Amino acid sequence: MSDTLEQAAAKLNEKMDGGFDSSAKFEITGMGAIILDANGARVGDEDADVTMTADAETFEEILSGELNPTAAFMGGKLTIDGDMGVAMQLAQALA
């Protein structure tokens, strides 16, 4: 499972083209977590300004651009805990 997380972190690094001014954590249910901050994306589970939780399928759809993060949140597929402003910044950066 960590290979999947490593690949997802690499894909996030490509999409973000560098780091992120704040810190965010993607918790993928049953798999683990990815941290995104000024150093880029990596597998980890430290505290962050915002934590977004989704299942692996939803996370992959968001990462691939098939699913808008805002739509995922509104549809109940993505939960957000923490700074909603940071979550909105990240959604814009991933679009």
C-alpha cells in the first residue's frame, strides 16, 4: 500500500509544481496519509492546517481531475477538518 501512497505523492508533486504555502493532509481510508506543504508532497501523518479524508477511489478521481474537490465535499465523498480556507486554496491549485 505504501507504493500506492508514494505514487500518489509523486503525482501531487507534479501537479503542484513545487510546494504549498500552508500544510494539508490527505487521509486515504485504510491506506495512510500524504502530507503536502512547502517541501512538497510525501507520505506522512503529521499535523496539518487541514485534513481531508476520502476513500482511495475518490482520492484518485480528485488527483486525476475527474472529480472536482468541491463537488466531492458537497457530495459527501470528501470530509474536511481544519482550515477551510486552506482546503479551498488547495482545491484551486489542483484544478
